[in-house]
Amino acid sequence: MKLGKVIGRVVSTVKVPAFDGLKLLLVQPVDEQLKAYGDPIVTVDTIRSNIGQIIYYEVSKEASMVLENIMNPCDAAIVGIVDEINTENKL
């Protein structure tokens, strides 16, 4: 799983049937210090997250398994909302 911050919505008037009723959200990958890295990605929102929230998401084959019909073109899916991050200081 990877951490990300929801930064926007993607509006699509036509979607594949597997995505019916689901939001597409733009997510910026972040590290454990919540610093952005890489390019934003489009994710399927399965948990009703909102813009500004820190989430965790799954990519690749595991992302497609989150949806009811596992034969779908999903590359990234939001699977949880982060409440708190605790890290140990490393020297």
C-alpha cells in the first residue's frame, strides 16, 4: 500500500461499467513525512474519501481486486483513510 493526498476530482461522462457509481479522484503520492513525490495519479475511490484527505491506496492487480467485478481496468484504488501516522526517528 502507498500513501497519498487527494488533490482533485476527475469527471468522466462515460465510464466502463465496472466503475459505475464510483468517483475518480486525483491523488498525489506522498512519503511518510507527507512530502509529495512523483506525478499525481487517477484512482478509483471505493471508500468515499474527500479532497484534502490523506489516504492509502493500492496499485496494479491488487487495486482491481477491490472492486466487485475483478475483471476491470483499475490501476489504482483508494482503500483507506489515514487517521494518524507515527514514525520512529532514525539516526
